[in-house]
Amino acid sequence: MKKNKDFIRKIALERMYRLMDLAIEEWKEKPERSVDYLKLMKKIGMRNKVKIPKELKELYCKKCFSLLMEGKDKEVRVKNKKVLVKCRKCGKIKELKTKEKKENFVLGITGSIGSGKSEVLKILERKGFAVFDADKIAKKEMEKKREEIKERFGKEIVSKQGIEFKKLATLVFNNRKKLEELNELIHPLVRQRLEKEIKGRKLVAIEIPLLFESGMENLCDKVLVVFAKKEKILERKEKQGMSKEEVEKRMQNQMKMKDKKKKADVVVENNSDLKELQQKVNELTEEILGEIK
């Protein structure tokens, strides 16, 4: 039952974010269609009993469903240290809660296969971040569920030494339903583990390849998307012994990069060498430290 609820929530959130993207695309030329998208977003939330994320709620008027974009659509003023936003279409005023400075900071790192996420994580570890790799956590959690994995995905997936992860990867990346089944089983367990790990740590960086797809972005204060051109990705993975076909299959099962970029707080391009990547990450680290001081 819990697995079904988690899956429904994940799908509902994906649709909400997609509808918001569509509403933003249409708001200038076809504002009435933009309103329809936002009304549908609310219906999806009510139908599936899933709350609309705070960052989406702040983008539209609850009364008339107009987008509160910069310029003619909203008026912003500060009164008694409160930020008030007035919809210029219907006049409704909403109060935005200002963020308090946090004692800790969690950075989520995602991107496509071969983009350089792990290199970013290593750089941040050297800068003093507590780092976690969601894929490594997932493997540990799968080992705990060895018998269930064997039953669901075939006895050839499990040997005396443990789960044969290469065989499991080959299976699920060639079978969309099996991939979704595996994600439904493992993502909630990974989330629970990460929630425990990040408590009490000042600076945290988490590499989560399926961060948006799993709905784990709300664990993070900021999301960094690492981007690399396809030819660079293929070159890197070929050196690691992965074929072009394998890489492309994995990329097909991930959210498109253009959609990840839209959702990101920061995009780091990694098409050059390690020295340039390190410089970019160092600059980002300085910004983060400035935010939480």
C-alpha cells in the first residue's frame, strides 16, 4: 500500500511541475490557457491527495490562477518585515514567508550519466562537505532486500556473493516496467536513509542521479545539475568500458536534460577538464558558505 502511495505521489508531482512549465510557456501569448494548466494542477493535487509544492504555490494567485510573474502581473511590497505580493488581475494579497538563515545546508547533485556528478562530489568532500552517494546507498538497501529482489527480478540476479548489479542493470534498463518496479521498491528506502544521515551535519552534498524523478529534491536547499554534451559523455563512458548503446539506454530512462536545467538552482557545465570543473565548484562553494554564515 505504501509503495502505491509513493508511486502516485511521484507521478502527481511530476505532472504538477510539467503543468507549471506549460503555464509559464503560455502566460504571455495565451494567458487563458496558462490559467487552465494551473487549475488542472490543483485538481491533480486534490484527486491524489498530494500537496502542491511551496515553490509552485508562490508562482500563482490562489484566487484567479493568474501567474505572478515579474512586471505587470504582481506588485511586491514589504510591510512590518513581511513580503506581500498583490495579484494585479484580481487584487488578492498573499504573504510570502521569508527564509531564515539555516544552520545547515544540503546540496543535491544530479545530471545525466557521465556528466561528472561524482567528480563534483569528490571536490565538495575536499571542501569539508559530508558527502553521500544515493546509488551506493541504494545498493546497500537492495542487499537487505536480497530475497525480494530475487523473487521479483529472477534468481539469476542473485548469486552466493550477493546481488549481481550489472545483470540487474541490464535487465531494468531494457525493461521500463521492471525499472519502475525497482525504483518503487528502493527510492523510499534511500530517502529514509538520507534523512537520517543529513541530520546534525552543517554542510551536506548528495549525489542523486534520479533526484527529480524520485521526488527527492525537497530534501535539498539547492539543486546543482551537472551538464555535459552527449559526445563528451559517450567518450567518458567508453573509457570505462560501456558501449554507446548502453549509455543511450540509460539516458533514455532519465529525465531530459533541458527539463532538469529548468528545475535546477545551479547548472555547472562540465565539457572541459577537471581543473575547470574544480574552479567552478570552488566558486559555488564560496556562495553557499556566504549564504549560511
